[in-house]
Amino acid sequence: MKPLKFKHEFVKEILKSKKTTIWRLFDDKNLRKGDELDLIDRDSEESFGKAKILDVEKKKIKELTDFELKNHDYTSLGDMIDSHRVYYGSKVNLQTEVKIIKFKLL
């Protein structure tokens, strides 16, 4: 089981199955279809559920659609890049690969 951390603000949405897709950059866990996940609240470091990955798609940031950006609360590619630079620094750019991960709660 692979641990995966989420901002506290997403925990309720995930538990209500309103949020079933996540994005990850620079995937150090090698997340794949079929993997089981231990969902962790980033703020409390506590597990809040288990999930299974249903599908994984890879795209460069520049390939993300307006629909995908809007569904993740971004207004533009620049907004998305700026948001992720908080975590990953200046190495995030239009060529950076995004793993789009669809999952379901167990």
C-alpha cells in the first residue's frame, strides 16, 4: 500500500467521492493502475481512508485542457504552474509531466 498525502481541504471531498481524480508531478512512488493507496491528511499526518487506482494518464502541463484545469480549480496553465512551484520550485514548467490519477475509495 502506497501512502499519498492530500491537503486537508480535500479530505471531505475525497471521503464523499466528490474528488476522484488527482494530479501528481515528479511521481516518486511510481503510481500505477491497480495500486492500493493509504490516503493521508497532510496537516495531521493521519490516515483518512484507503483507495485503489483505476487509471493513470500522463500528459505534459502544456497539454492540459481548459476543462481539466477548471476541474482542478485552476484558471490557466500559468496558475497551475505557479501553484505547483510552491511545492516543487522552479523546475515546474510547460514541459513537466503530470500524472492524472483516477481512484476509488475502498
